[in-house]
Amino acid sequence: MSEELVINEDEELGSDELYEHYNFSVDKGQQMLRIDKFLMGRIESVTRNKLQNAIKAGSVLVNDKEVKSNYRVKPLDQIRIVLSTPPREVVIVPQEIDINIVYEDDDIMIINKRPGMVVHPGYNNYDQTLLNALTFHLSKTHLDEPTIPNLVHRIDKDTSGILLVAKNEIAQSKLAVQFFEHSIQRKYIALIWGTPKESTGTIVGHVGRSAKDRRVMAVFPDGSYGKHAITHYKVIESFNYVSLIECTLETGRTHQIRAHMRYLGHPLFSDATYGGDQILKGTTFTKYKQFVANCFDIIPRQALHAKSLGFIHPNTQQFVFFDSNLPDDMKQVIEKWRSYAIQIKDDNL
């Protein structure tokens, strides 16, 4: 099938979680009106079909209770809605690209994304993306009724690991609510420069685009700009000059872990965007510099992997959990640093 599919793309979103949240307080003088018609008049560029799917998915609450499409809005009703937001319109051309599909059913797909692959088309990346590959895959497996892949979150081009994709709008809406409520369980593994003073900790600080460089996310601890962001971290292993950590996300802002760890003073190893591609810890010995350069050659990207994802399945309502192994480049670099740390310890005995 050569059919082109159209989705949305928006590189200015301040989050890797693709949803919008709305709260409405109904006026005292509001006439009784079907809720889908009421919301159509208040949410810009939303279709009635999308609203009805959101209502079916339980993403629309009136006075904290789920309602049906025929519910009639009453004065003083309190309405909350979570809508999935696939980004600004671009054309998705099906392309046969090798991807690692960990799991698939009628409602969801779990992908173990390789580093270097962009999730969806955008500026300077118009094809060869994960969505191009998924569109091709679904065109082959759903011949009678082509299925459009629906993103509910995303990870950076050079970050590897687990990514969740919905195969219909109702599943997408139900998953968007879980992301909004922070009930999704997400763990990342990262290699960072140095070792935090505390072996476990929580970083709280708004994350937003830097005024100096729109490609970089900055941390605003006073909450003056950006979006609320929380990252929990735990040191797994220290290798003298770098450390292996586990990060658990409560929120999913763009570059959240990368920005938060730089703010803490421990940028991700080999992260060129946030200064991790320089020697930030260690000695001035030539042999050490060469060792680090060799590590950079092995992993010419930020050392970050989306390790696992747990959530309530949108159809079965059962908790499901997916885990993944570290990619080869991270394994190799971690082993090199582990061996180097042992060597230093032996030399000092």
C-alpha cells in the first residue's frame, strides 16, 4: 500500500507526553446542551469524532464522574477533559524500515527503539522515522482497514528504549489519561559524569526551552517558566569519574532527564547538547583522555536508555509491564568504565 497518512507534528511542545488537559466551569446561565456540542464550542480545532472517542474512553469527567455522549451540560457543572494531541500536520509515507516490535495486539504496540531513529517527522527529519516504519507495518497487517499509529509519548532521537504506541483513538485517549495522572511507571538507565552527593534523590524544577537556545531545555526551579517536572534518581554503580543511575519519571517533559541531571551538576555522558561530550571529571593524563575519547567513539550520543514501562492496558484493564536490555553501545561503555575503575583501585592498593 502506497497510501500516505497524515498526522500532526509540533516540535514546540514542552513535553514528551502528547496530551492536553482542560478544565471548564459551566456558567450559571448555560442552557442544557449535549456535552460533545458544548466542548466543540470551547476547544479549538477538535473534531466531534475525537471528542466522542474521548468520552467513550472515560477521558471526560463531569463533577468527577464519567459521562456518556448524550449527557447534557448543566449550569455550574465542573468539566475536566484529557485529549491526546498528535502533533502538527505532516504527511507520513509508509517506509519499510527494520524496527524491534516487542509486543503487539489490537490496541497497542511496544517498540524497543534503536538510538539514532527519530520518532516522528519534523524539521530536517521528514522520513525514515519510527512512524514511517509503523505506518508501513500496519499497512501490511491491516489490509482491510488501514490503522494509523497513534503516539501517546515520545523519546529523543538518540535515546534508545521502550516506546508505547496506540493503534486506535480510544486506546490513545485512555493512555493519555494515565500519562496525565502520572500513573505510568517509567524507568530509564543513564551514565552520568561524576557521582551525586546523595545516592538517591528527587529533582524538582520546571523545564522549559532556553531563551538563549531553543534547542536546549533549561531548568527553572522557581517555577517562573516551563512546565512542572519531577525526576527521581538512584545511583546503581559508581565508576570513580562516572556513575550508572536509574531514573524514574513522574512527568515526561522534553529532555527532562538530560536537563535535570545537568542542573544537578552531572550531565549525561556523551550528551553534546548539555555539555556531556567533554571531560568533566578525572585526570589530565594523556592515557585517560584517550580512554574517554575511545568511550565517546563507542557511544556518540547521550548515554540514556528507556528501560521499562508499566501501565494499565486500555482494553483489558490489566497492569502490563515491559522491560528491555541495554543496547550494545551502552553495555560496552559501562563495561569499559567498570574495568577502568577496578584498574584504578588495584593500582592504589
